Amino acid sequence: MGLKRQLHVWCVWCVWWLVSGGSTLQAQLASPHKEQWWQFRGPSSNPVSDEAGLPTRWSANENVDWVADIAGRGWSSPIVVQGRVLVTSVETEGESKTPQTGTDYSNAYIAELSQQGLTDAEIMEKVNARDFEMPEEVLLHYWLHCLDLQTGQVLWQREFHSGRPPGGRHRKNSFASETPTTDGRRIFVYTTNLTLIAYDLDGVEIWRVPQANYRIYLEFGTGSSPVVVDDKVIVLADNEEHSTITAYSCDDGKVQWQNDREPPINHPTGMPKSGWTTPLIWTNPLRQEIVTVGPSLAISYDLLGKELWRMSGITPAPSAGSLVYKDRLILNAGKGQPIYAIRPGAHGDITLADNNQPSEFVVWVQPRVGTYIPTPVAYQDGIYIINDNGIVTRLDASSGDVSFKKRLSDSEASGIDFTASAWAYDGQVFCASEQGNIYVLKAGPEFELAHVNRLGDWIMATPALVGDRLLLRTEKKLYAFKQPPA
């Protein structure tokens, strides 16, 4: 691949995850106990809450209920079940390459080296040495941490693997970017290309299923999280060699069904076959669906693995997720691609014609607003889209029309880059930058920045909203923010 083509690939696809159901999801939604958060981005993959009392202002010293040190590093999100907070991390023996903000700094390095007259091979050798961490360079310890929701005290910790990782990572990614999930009785910990493990709530291992190791595009690393539906753990593994979606029994880890996945025939030549999205459980009035967004193609399956519908026009290397709002699927086709609103009942190929006009099952389409890394959030009849470089767009959830499109500015910040997805409650939308600043927007059709909460630590993980607590992970810590009693 020529340098110009390689540079284009880096510019468009240089980030790699995200950082990302069924009967159990219904149980969570119906539960009178709101202090539950069972999966990445919560119920319907839409992190919102109507709970009164969640904090809107915080810092490292303000409205902190508790804070816990988390050994190692990881961009996975916390989950909460029965008063327990679960989060994963990886400790590295010796030195580990530290993260960098933004998505273009590797591309800038390529351009700088190119101006020096280096060959393509010399350039990529230097980029790989600076920006990638390969299996032969590190020895890792993979951890699952269980903390008490009320106090932040460690209840138990389990080292579930040690040794060299199954593949490399870009230095901005982590080796623990997949978020665990639960069915309310068991905790399921998944590491792509390595293992899927079930623990009980006391940390006793129930079963373990090794995962086949397949190559990920350019060794960017991994990040697709598991979800639970119909007493099955659903794992999506889109890679360069053998992509699959697999349903494992929650009881014993046995495979219930598995489907091979391949990009469509119009997938661009030379583009990645890997994906970093998390399956979405769409519970609508007609049925439950497992919606997957893979390279160039979205496919929805029923609970037995039968394909229901598909749609082309997805970005070749998807990372950001989709969500459900008022029974509609808000399908995010990725950076530079559309966002679609899809009504229940779709079947067959629902790809739109070149004019991108709505159809029987596509209610509306808004071109070129899809995201690279952060997933949009839907709240109070608006869909809020924060892209990786700080542009916020609001769509009307009913029509898809653009209400506003504004770039965040902050003279006090060293930069404004985003990986974590936005979340919302109390009439406000929260956008956490990688630099540790949380931009608080007033929800509504007019752009209004209410204030900025400054935490001063890396934020790459989407938080959990549990009762009146906000659980927010930074590079080194897990914070529980809570307003004090009046």
C-alpha cells in the first residue's frame, strides 16, 4: 500500500474500539431497584436517567462520594449489579507506552517523517516503534475488580489471565477496553481473541471459554463488549481472518449458535475487515433483535441467530455504536456516514438508494453526521452527537432535522478531543473530553453551554448512572459523584 493510501487509511481509521439485553435487559428495565447498570452504555445503549439528585457539578474535590484507585489501565466502563461495581484493568510489567489525546497525532507523525524523505517502510517502522505496543514487548496481568457501590471499598479482585496479549494495541487503546456484562446473577468478562469467563457475584469462576485468536487490522487493539439476551452471552468478533457472532449459554458457556460474517462484495478493496462495535439489543413492540454494525454492513439477527435484515453503507471500520429511542433504532453508520432512524419490523435488504430517501422501514436519514468513536445519546426528543474533535450536533429525534451544529471551545483546556460517549439527565447533556473536562449542555433545540466540570485526569470510558450516583472512570481512578443531602 502506497504512503498516500496508507496515510489516508490512518487518517480515517486510526482508532479502534468502542471505547463500545433480552430477558435480562427487560428485567433491568422493570426492576424497582434503579441502582443497576448491567452493560456498556446501560439499557437500550442510551446512557440517560430520570433519577432525581444526580450531580450536575463535580470536580476532584466537589460532590465526591468516594474515589478508588484502579491498578493498571483500561478504557472499559464500570457496570453495577446488586450493590457491586465491576471494572476491568490490565497491569503491565515494566514500562508501557502512555496514551495520547486525539486521533490524528500518528497521522501528523507520518506526514513529518514523509517530509524528511524517508521511504514508506522506514516511516512505518518508526510509527510502529513509537505508537504501537506488540505482544513480544509486554507481559500483562488482567484484572477484574469488584467494589462496594456504597463505599468504594474493594470486595474482591480476580486476576483472570497473565502473560503476553493475543495481539498488539495502538498506544491510545488499552488491553482492557471491553466492558463486562451481567445477567443479574453472573458476571461475564470478555477479552477479544483471548477468553470469555463467567463469575458469580462473589468472584467464584463458573466457566471459561478460550477464544480463537484472529488478526485485528494494523494491530489497533480490541474493544467490542459482550451483551446478554435470552440467557445467552452475545459476542461479536469482526477481524481480518474469520469474523463471527456467537451466542454462549449463560449457564455453562456452551455455544448455542454461531454465524460467520463477511463484509459485502462492495466493501472497499484494501480497507479493514475488523470492527470494534458492541452488539445492540433492540427490544421493540414486535420482537427482540440483535443489531450489529460491522465493516460496510449492518445486520440484525433474531434471538436464534437468523438474519432479519441488513443495510449497506456503513463505514469500513466501525467503532462507534448505535442506540434505541422510543422504539426506533438510531443506526450510526460511522464517521462521514449517515445516521438512520429505523422502525420495527424491517426485513430483507433495507439499503437505501443513492438518493438516501426514507423508505418503508427507514423513517429518516441525516447524511454525514455519523461518528468515529463516541456514540450519540438520545434525550428529551433530541439526538446529541459529539464527534472526536469537539463538534456537537443535535438532531430532532422525530424528523432527523439538524437543530444546531457547534464546535466546543475552551481557552482553559489543552485540547478538546472525545472518546467517551455523551450521557444525559436533569435536563442536561454531558460530554467528557479526553483531557478530563466535562462540557455540560442545556438540553433543547438551542445550543447552550451551561458550565464545565474540570477533573484534570484522562477520560476515555463512558460512565454508569446508578441511582443518584455517577460512576466515572479516569486513567487511574474510579469516581463516584453524588450530591450531599440537602
